[in-house]
Amino acid sequence: MGTDEMSLLRELRAEAPVPDRAALAEGRQRLTEAAGRRRLRADWRIAAVATAAAVVMGAAVSAQVLGGEQGAQQGASPVVVSELGSAAQVLRDAAGEVADDPVPAPRAGQWVYTKELVADTKGGSQLGGPGSAVTEDVQRELVALAKEGRSGDEAGGLRVIEHWYRYADPDFENGKSGDDHSPRERFQFLADLPSDLEQVKKRARAFYPGEDETTAEHDFRALSVLALSYPADPKGLASVYRAMATIPGIEAVQTQDVLNRPAIGIHLPGERDLLLLNAQTSLYAGEGSLDSPAGFIVTARAAAAVVDEKGRRS
């Protein structure tokens, strides 16, 4: 198995029916705004948070009103999204936000810890996609499961999966494992990206090669995988977002992830797969779908950290 989250997702998806697309995306609390430069980008973030709050409130009211009716499921809610149209400006704003983040300083010998919440809809879960509201009972159970390090199968279809990857792993560097790259190799790749956005896309396609894809599909897949890198060089991550903004017709929606966190979903025109960015931090939040058809797996990154020993979480 590879040393990053995409290897984990490959294992999970191996059990699910093949979705329509042949190549899916393998796939801080910083609201302080300076005058001028961040004023425009605050508009859609505030709108996204407000929309998410309204969705949660509406779901609660619906549960109360419909609770006694046949066929109504308490806490179940449909996928709710608000179209933002072109993702170009959203991504450029996100790039401006993350570019100023502190530069991490991971070192060989350390481990990358991640905790993912995975909703596998192939079992008929009512959680649906990134716009589905998770009940408070499920959220409490997830927290308890996460603390105990147990599977989340019991929690309304969600699983809690924790992993530790070596930050520097020679077995996953210099092409030894194909397009599985160690966190160190991905961090350095981001740090070395040029300012020329066409070159960024070209390098991303070479880093994550593919076949039977259009150039736009290849660009989106490769850049999406880079967007979930942890740790990430902030300026390199900003270049990834800016390059993604140049993909023709790329679109954005405001929605929620499976933990009700406000999120911005990025997708190709006509496609249902979503790359989710946290609406407040502009960092990777997970993967989802506009409608989560049966067999699609949606994920939420609940935690990530660079730690000194395997088994530690902070």
C-alpha cells in the first residue's frame, strides 16, 4: 500500500462498484481579513457558512415536522448545494489565502498522521453526499469511535480510519512505486513548482500520469491529488489552486461535508465528483459527489498532523 491517503482510498474503492468515470480524483481557522485584498474572498466564504447553517437548521425543523410520518427518517436530509458558477475566482481567492500560511518544516524520521471519515454509500446509507446532514447522535458516536481508534461502521455508515505514513520513505520515492509518492516527495514537488501555470499543469500530469483522459480531466485529477497533500508547501499549494482555476469550464458549489462543515466543492463541467475545500481555511476537506450515487465513497479529513512517533496524534 502507498504512503498517502490516495493509497487508502484506492483500497476502499476496490470494494465498491466502478463509478461512471474511469478516473476519479485519487485521490486553519483563518477568517481574519485584511482590508482590500481579502474583502472579495470573504463574501463567498461568509455566504457558504450562512448557507450551511441554514441547511442544518432546516434539517432540524424538517425532522421535527416529519418525525412521526411514515417513511420519514430523523436527521436524513437531501444533498443541498448552492451553485457558485465558475470556480476560477474561488480558486484564485483560495490561493491567496493559503499562500500566506506558515511553511511547515517536517523532517526525515517523522510520521504523517491522518484521520479520515469515510461514508460508503454502496450499503444504502442515507448520509448521501457532501450536503447530507449527519445527526447529532451519529456525530457523537463518531467522536467516541475516533477516540477509541475503532471502525465507524456502526455510525450510520461512516467509518473512522486512522493512518500513519513515514514522511520520508525511500520505497515511495524516485519512481519506485509509480505514482505513489511519499509525503516528503510531494512536499518537495510543491515547493519546486514554477509560477507559470501551464508548466504547473504539465508537471502535475507527469507526476500523476494517466490515460484515456482529456487534458482537462487529467489536469483536474492530478491537481486534485496534489491539493490533498499533507504537509504542503503553501506557495506550491497556491500554485496548484491557480493552475486549477485555468481548467476550462471548472465549476464550484457551496455545500457541506459529511460532518456538516461548510465546504466549497470543485468539479469539472458535467461531472458529479467533488473536490471539497474547507470554506473557512481553503484547505482540503475531503471528497464528495453532487448526488452520491450508490457505490460512490465520500470522505472527510477530520485531522492531520506531523508527529515524531507512529501512534501519536499530535
